[in-house]
Amino acid sequence: MGISCYGSTVILLKLQGLNLSGYMGSLLHLLHELRKLDLSSNNITSEIPYSLPIIVTHLNLACNNLAEYTSIFAQY
């Protein structure tokens, strides 16, 4: 759990199970080298931002309150 950097660049945010709540926000795209984002098992209620860094290879948002989007993805 925590934040990993390569030099001064954030490459991993692993903040699972911390009972975080609220919104993820739209500024994650500023973490240009972020490769892994784990916000699972929290109480995040926001939309999944469209502006996630394109380099992200691992994304875990399981066990949050994003259910309204589960039904959208289930259609495909």
C-alpha cells in the first residue's frame, strides 16, 4: 500500500482498503507515468475519469460504489 516513484515521477498508487470516499477527480492525467492504480475496497462514488493516463496498465476499482457504470458495461 502506498505510492511508488521512479525518481520524482509517480508510477504506482496503491490505496486499497483505506475507506476513502468521494470523487477520484479529473487531475489523474497529470500523473503522466502512472502505470498502476489500485483504489479497490474503498467508498469512491464518482465517475471513472475519462482522463486517466494512457500508460496505465493495471487499474483496480473493485468494491467501490461505481455500480451505475457496471450496468453500462454489462450491455457490451
